[in-house]
Amino acid sequence: MKKLGIIGGLGPWATAYFYSRVVELTPALRDQDHIETIIYSVPQIPDRTAFLLGEPDAEDPRPALVDAGRMLAQNGAEVIAIPCITAHAFHQEMEKGIGLTVMHAIRELGKLCWDTGISKLGILATDGARLSRIYDDVLAGYGVTCIWPDKEGQKQVMDMIYGEVKSGKKISEEVFYPVAEGLFSQGAEAVVLGCTELSQAKAGMKLNDKYIDIIDVLASACVRECRNGTVNTVE
């Protein structure tokens, strides 16, 4: 069984929830059946979206991301996970700089869409993820067209991420559902909670199987990678 290293703190709630899903998705009858895991929570890593958007005084998060990954590698991690989807815009640089496999949540999402026949996917994610085209470019390789919210809807998504979850508040259902329904009305066959902060929507609401949680996608892939294929059913 491979040792898992998690670059956390981006944000802290997402990291805590991600690890809980790794535990829940691991087939285990005793403590010793679980994956040996190192979590390095570094909330001080500069904001990924601010950097991608070129905001004034935005710091480059890549050196800190690589440093965090190297620390995990030095302590025995063999597989790296980062429960921050916007940071996947730097995936190639992180993997090269760290020298270990960094699990790619969006590629795993692409495989899921391919296997389940989803060709049009609604995306709820940050402005940074949208601008960098990490969803559009990766999922195109799996035959998936990405459907994004309109300008006002995208602003509301960012408000949910930064104004609510990152501020320790619950996601507003009165905002979440209309934005998501707008994607379904544009032809989306499913909607991905494509920022790990938005997994709090799944945790706090009763969402049906038309919603895909990117944290579950990444957690399942990590369990499979570390345990050579055995994963509990996602619920």
C-alpha cells in the first residue's frame, strides 16, 4: 500500500472533508487497513485564482506548492493529492518539481464522464479554473463539452466559494440551486461541484445523482492508487 501525501489548507475545510472521504472510501475492517497519510496544511500558500487572474500584488503560488510537495516526499509520501482544483492549472510544474505522481482530479473526472456517457457537463468552479481552461481542455479529450454559468451566475459561484465557504459560512441554497439549474437548462447532463470548497453543498444539501463531487472523484482515485484498485462505493 502506497503512502498518501496531501497538500492541504487550500482551503482548510476542503482538506478536512477530503480526508474524511478518503477514509470513508477505503475498504477497511480495522485501523491498519487504512492508508498511511501525511497531511501538510499550508493555508499561507498564495491564492491560486488571484495569481491566474493577474490581480495586483498577487503572489505566485507555484514555489510554495512545490515546496509543500517536496516536504511530503521527504517524509515518505509516494502519491500526492491536492484538494484544490484551481491548483491543477500548475499540475505539470508541480509533478516535475516534486518528482512524484500528483493525482489529477480532472482527468479522473473525464474518465468518469466517459464511462457513464456524459458528454455535456455543467461546471461550478473558480474564475481561475475557468480562465486557465483546465476543465475545458482536459475534458475535451474525453469527449465532454463544458457548460459554464453566465456572467452573473459565475459571480454567484465565486461569492459562494469566497464569501461563504472560505469565510466559514454555509452555502446559500437560494443561490446554489438557481445557478445549477441554469446549467441544466443549457443542456448539462450533470453538474460537477468543481471547486473543492463547493463540496460543502453536497455535505449540507440533499443533492441527487446528477451532481458530481470533485472531492469524491479525487478521493476515490487516491484510494485506488494507494490500494491497487479497491475502493468503497461512492454514496
